[in-house]
Amino acid sequence: MNVMTVGGYNAKIEYDPEIDIFRGEILGLTGGADFYGKTPKELRTEFKRSLKVFLEVCKEKGIEPRSNYSGKFNLRISPELHERLAIAAQAEGKSINTLAQEALEQRVAG
């Protein structure tokens, strides 16, 4: 996945071959904000512009711009994977939660 970061905000970048342009979607917001550009420089400029407008609207309406995350989520896995995780965690003297958290942190590490 291609990600661009501006001012602590991240956007997923995709190329649309039908219209020959890049599209960015700002992630982790309480609403939608996207932007377009033909070059990386133009894309970054439009990212900043779109983010500024989004933040101004949030301020005017008294809305928190970023989504809040509780730190909890449910994960459905197969019973076989659950068993293998439990055994691996026990072998390392850790909880399944700790083992899963380490794996997730490793997956999203920049």
C-alpha cells in the first residue's frame, strides 16, 4: 500500500488508469476527505489543501477530526490457528494477546 504523510495524517494513494490521475484518501478521520493530483508534488499540495479544509470544517462544527480507537477489537480465526497461537504463547511464556500484539506491531512497523 502506498501511504503519504502530511502533518501527522496519513493518506492511502492509488492510481486510477481510467482518468490517468492519482487519488489520495486521508485515513483515520471521522469523515471523508480525498484529493487528486497528476504528480507526487501536486498530490502533496492537494493533500495539504484537503486536510486544511477538513480541519476547518471540523473546527466550525465542533467535531473531533480524528477517529478514536479503544485499543480493543475482536479477531476471528480458525480453531487450528487459535491452538497454534496458544501453544506458541505458552512456549514463550507470554499471553496470546502479547504474542498477537507483537506480530501486529511488526506488521505495521514503518
